Amino acid sequence: MIFKNKKLHNTAFWTSVIGIFAFIIDFGFAQNTVFQQIIDAFYFIVITLGISSTIVRYIDNKSLFKRKFFLFDFVTVCYSFYILFLYIFIGEAFKTDLILANPTWVVLAVILSFIREFFELKLNLTRTYLNPAQLFIFSFLSIILVGSLLLMLPKATYNGISFIDALFTSTSAVCVTGLIVVDTSTYFTLFGQTIILFLIQVGGLGILTFASYFSYFFKGGTTYENQLTLSEMTNSQKIGDVFKTLKHIIIITVTVELVAAILIFFTLDKSLIERFSDKAFFSIFHSISAFCNAGFSTLTNSIYESGFRFNYPLQLVLIATFILGGLGFPIVVNIVKYSKHKITNLFRFQNNKKVYKPWIINLNSRITLITTLTLTFVAFFLFLILEYNNTLAEHSFFGKLVNALFGAATPRTAGFNAVDMTALTMPTIMITFLLMWIGASPASTGGGIKTSTFAIATLNILSLAKGKSRIEIYRREIADISVKRAFATISLSLAVIGFAIVLITAFDPKIDLLKIAFESFSAYSTVGLSLGITANLSTASKFIIIGVMFIGRVSMLSIFVAFFKKIKHKNYRYPTEEITIN
């Protein structure tokens, strides 16, 4: 009996896999009537097997009713039963019922079946074949390649797309950059835009984050090997906290993106986007793109588009969303813990009941928050002063303040633009260079050398100026390994950017050097801002930018760690000598 049930589970899994391919063929290619009916019938089989497999799983193991995922299974089975009811008793698929008239609802049942069966498999992130850094890099390369092929499907675009442009768009989406060679709003169909949105979400958080956590969620446990691998990939301080960290990442992401989407929805003018479905898609697309710091927009000119550039509530929502995405998940979790601690004590009326927890805001959070706030406010005032009578001239005073804040925050990897980038003054462009290079915070959806790296480098300069041999701040000493990583990151970033500028200058000598440099900095820091040369780059230069975007997302240091064999620690030290620096 157990053997038969195992065969049922395996059949349900592989049928759901084929169902995903059927969905891609269905939405990606034009179908004749007969083939469409075959696909519709196969959807019916996938859903039926999915329901059967889930029910049998609970019959075999009664303890599953007590697990956290029971609610997911219950909702999935009920929804799938409803779809089957419409299939069997209401009429022919996609023709006679409001739900079945939209194939998306049917495909959703197929996807839910696939998710349930896929995460029932045992995920083994073994270190025998790939180390964590190699696994991280390989996962991004795989998503980029799959995304490129999906974007080349006939129904993903209106007039087709070349491989290089599909690869560029996929890399830009997965690496949450936002540089585009074709207009997202007019070149891609709704299906194509949905693919881009999926790539942004998966690229922003990482496919292994999703796969690892949900596999753990459905299986109720994992191996020590998996925990060890994931702890290195998520920078968890304790191996036992790995899945707690992943849980926080997913909860924060869903919460922020959902709230942002709702707020964006209510900021939209009905005269610009009339249909509810279009407004909903616009809101979801921009909330995910903003939180993941991707910079993709379904508007031709991003937020500078006519009818949207004066929508200040929309800009404020986007600013809050991409700042939260750029802070980093550990920082956001730290802030949430601190807020809960303060609120709890606020309602404790007796002093003897107050709880004191030192260092709720840890050193990493303090440095990151102070650096982020300092950079944002300095850039805000400089942008306001330099662009007051230039790109901000058409706005009211309040509008100038909002756009100045937008212009100060977006270069740090968000990538949206609310002003004409080509009209910026030279000092503003130079400031944008610096902000793009610094980027967002560690363990965030943004790129750049990171705020903590910039902070450590600055603190090191101050320490040397004071004659100190170590960096001390907030009664803590920063570890030497952190200082070494910071300066390695800075050196490698400048090397990659410089090399890219030289190559693009050689391949496209007619393009202005300033614009090439801006493009290279934007690509490395996964920002997405451009001075308008991306679409005009030669094929060779596009490949260079693709490489720079990828390196910027995974970091050059991670690539070195992935392919350089670690040496064993040896218990000796050579005599120390100082090297002449200046």
C-alpha cells in the first residue's frame, strides 16, 4: 500500500512538472483549438492528481493535521476542488464560467499542485559538489538563463526579441538592476511583464531562499548539512537560526510589498488607469520592483512619465519601500525588535516591571542606520540646492522637497527616476556617481559596495588620523577581518568598473565617456539609472554590462571565494614589517 502511495506521489509530482511546461506553452505560444483542448484536459489531470496525492498523504499520516502547513493544504484542496467542479458541472473551460473564462485561475491551481509536490521532496544542499558561494552563483546563472528563454517566447513580446536583448533584460531583472535595452511598457506583453516581475522577485531574494524555507516548512525539518550551507549564504550567526532568518526575510518581504501595493493602488488617478485589473497589476509590479530595488517600471519614462511626475503620494510610497528594501533584512528585524521592546515598556506602568535589554540595536544596525541617514540627508540637501531651478523648477515647494528626497534615495540602487536624468547638472551627476557606488546595506536587495563598507573605510581613515591602530566605535572594536573585507570590496569594485569602462570605450568609441562611466557604475551597483545610452550600446558592450550587472549582484569577492581553494590554518606567524605607503 505504501509503495502504491509513493507511486501516486511521484506521478503527481512529475505530472505537475509537465503541467508547468504546459502552462508555459499555453501562455507563451499561440494555440489552435485542438491543442488548446488537449492542454485544458491535461490541466484537469494535474489538478486531480494533486488533490488525490494531498488527501492520501493525510490519510497515511494523521500527524500532518497538526503541522503548520495544514491550512495551506486545506485552502489548496478547496480551491482545486472548486476549479474541478467548474470543469465538470459548469461547462467547457475558458468559455462558460467567469472563473474559467480567465485561464490564470486554472493555472493557479496547477501551480499550487506543483508547489505542494515539489516542496515535499527532500532538498539536499550538499557541499560535496558545490560550496555555498558556488551554489549561490550557479542559482543566479540558472535563473538568468531560464528567464532569457521565457522572454523569447512569442507571446512574451509584441514583435519578438533577440537573444542578447532577452539575456540583458533577464540579467537586469534577476540582478535587480533596472537597465533596459527595450521599453518594458510597450515591448513586452502582460505575460512578458509578469515574467520580468517573477525574475525580479526571485532575483531580489534568491531562489534558494524560497526553495530552502518552503522545503523546510513542508517537511518540518532539514539536515545539518543544509543548515550549515544556508548559514553561510544568509550570514546567520547561529546555525540554528537559519530558518528563522529565512522566515523573517519572507514575512518582511510579503508584508512590505503587500502594504506598498495597496498604498500605490490608492494613489493612482482613475483617469490614467481605469481598469481595476490594470491598477492592481501596476501597484503589484511597482511595489515588488521598489522593494527589490530593481527600478523596472511599466511606464516608458519611469515615474517621470507625464501624469505621474506630480503624483507625490506615489513617490513617497516608493521612497519608503525601496529604502526598507535597501536597509537589509537583519536591520529591519533589529528595528522591529527594538520597536516591540519600546512599545512593551510603554505599556508597563510600574517601573519595577520594565524590561531592560542592552544592545537591541546592535553595532551593525547602528553603523548602517547612521550611514544611511547621513548619506540620504546630505544628498537630499545637495540635490535640492543644485536642482532647485533646474529639473525641480516645474514643481511646487512641497514637490521640490519630495523629488529632492526621491533623487537622493534612488541612486542607492533603487533605479527609479522622477526627473529627466539627461538634464541634471554636472555636480548632481557626480554626487549620483558616489551614491550609486556606495549603494544599499548588506543582506539587502540592493547592490553597491554597501554602506557598512563605506562606513568602515571612513572610520579607518579617522582612526589613522588620530594615530590609533584599531577601529573603535560605540565601545566596540571592529574586527580586522571586516576591515580587510571592506577594502577588498572597494578595490575589486573599482577594478571591475574601470575594466568595464575601458572595454565599452573600445567597443563604442563614439559614446561620451561620462555616459559610459555612469552606465558602468549603475550596472555594477545594480542601480538602473542611465543617461540614455543603454539601448544604443553595441552587442559587445551589452555583454560587458551583463557581466558587470552579474558581478555587482553576486560580488566579485564571492566569485573569488567560490573558485579559490581555501587553505588550512597553520599555527605560525612571520615577523611583521611595515610597508611604505606615502
